[in-house]
Amino acid sequence: MKTKAEETIDIPIVRSIADLRSAIALWRAAGETVGLVPTMGALHEGHLALVRASRAKMDYTVATILVNPLQFGPDEDLESYPRDEAEDAGKLAEAGADLLYAPPIEEIYPEDFSTKVEVTGLTDVLCGVFRPVHFSGVATIVTKLFLQALPDAAFFGEKDYQQVLVVRRLARDLDIPVCIETVPTVREADGLALSSRNAYLTVEERAIAPKLFETLGEMAAAIREGCSIAKTVASSEAALRRAGFGPIDYLEVRDPETLALVDGPNRPARIFVAAHLGKARLIDNLAVTD
Ligand code: AMP
């Protein structure tokens, strides 16, 4: 017999599109709303915040776990990406998700799979430049998940801000009737944005990592006070390098809707950064003004 402390909360898991649709059809028939939370697993409090946001708004919440090969470049961490489905399932159950959809790759990409969803424009900048196949992989899997589950709403983290814009655009352009909800970035106490890839950091690198968000905060304050954006960016990049960061893919101030570069004051602006630290590539973003 299990003691109370050992009891685990379970969550139903479906692995096929047919089973996903049957489960959701039952809820729909009862007039209930459905929220979708797509993830790649290795779940942390950031993912669970999405589940909780869905639970708060929707009658039922479906979380998905799939390490989507299409969104990884040839030299990226597809093989080493952390995976622990049993642990993830427990976390999802505890956070109140109603169903876990964890299909095998073959269910999603049959051998002769040959269609891609490509969002242009928004993907020509920031991560799109450094990860050329990434957003088409994201757009393709997200479109498929939307069409498989047909949720009323889907929940995404602001941590991946460019991704949210891409997903909003594809839903609008392809007339997919899903409401895209965003959830603020969940951070460690020292400001580091939670990420499954933080697991790649050594103890020394982990001590340096919070400098990224700290720098964004300082930059936002300086720009609000009227400092030149170009000078602020240059000195902040130098500060990150001094702190121990490796290559900085980008540190840029852009329009929060169009992602056009912002170079002057009094315009809506958001700061975006991607920087390498050891084996990890950390990304973050922060609003200067709304
Ligand atoms: P991933 O598993 O990295 O593909 O992320 C799945 C979802 O969780 C995406 O919508 C992410 O933006 C979101 N997410 C990841 N990290 C965080 C975080 N620290 N705070 C809020 N949402 C997050």
C-alpha cells in the first residue's frame, strides 16, 4: 500500500491523432471549451504557468509533448534535448492538465511527409537569421497540432516572443479559428528565464546567466531615460562579453508588433537578445515601452 506522500497523480495519455480527437470530441459534445499547451517536454514552471493559464480560462486543457525534429538545425541539440515523459506527466497532472498528447514522431511525420508551413517577413530577423529552419519547423508543427486538436485557445510563453508573433500570423493567415493567448515569462529568483536548456549550464555559467536579464532591465531604463539606442546596445554587448558570455547572436531593439528595428525614442519598443553561454544558447526579451 502506498502512503499518502508516495501517491502520484495520473494523467491520461493519448498517442494517436484518432485518440486525441475522440477525447476532445466528448468534451465538445458537452459544450465545453478546450485549451492547448504545446511543449517539447522537460517541463518547468514556465510550461506549468501555461497549463495554469489555460485551466483558468478553459474547461479542459490538453498539453502536448513532442521534440519536433523539424525545428532543429543540423548542428543543434535534437539528440541531446532533455526528455523525461514520466516526470513531465506527473507535473502536468499536478498542474491540472486533463490530457497529455505525446505522439511518436511517425504519427506526426509519416515517411513521405512533404508539406511545410512558412511564415515570411517576421522570420527574417532575430532567431530566424541564426536558426534558418527553426520557424518553419515551429509553424508546421503548431499548424498540425491546431488542426489535430482544434482547440478554442492555445497558450504560448512570452519568453519566445518572436514565436508568438509567428503563431498569431499563421493562425490569422490560414484562418484557423484559435485564440492565441500569451503568458509572461517565468523567471528564477535571480531573473534568469526558465528554460529546458538551462540544464546545459555549468555551475559557473549558471552564476553568470542572470546577467542577461539584468542587462535587458538596465537597457530598458536607459532607453526610457533618452539614451541613444545604438550606444546602449553597444555598451551592453560589451558588458555581456566581459561577464563571460560567448557569441551574442543578437541584441536588438525592435517594434513589438512588426519586429522592425527601432532606432529612436518614443516608439513602442522591445529588447531581444540571444547569447551563447557554454553549451547553452539563451534567449530573452523585455518591453521598453508598450
Ligand atoms: P518549449 O518546450 O521550449 O517549446 O516551450 C513550450 C512553451 O512554453 C512555449 O510556448 C514557450 O514559450 C513556453 N515557455 C518556455 N519557457 C517559459 C518561461 N520561462 N516562461 C513562460 N513560458 C515559457
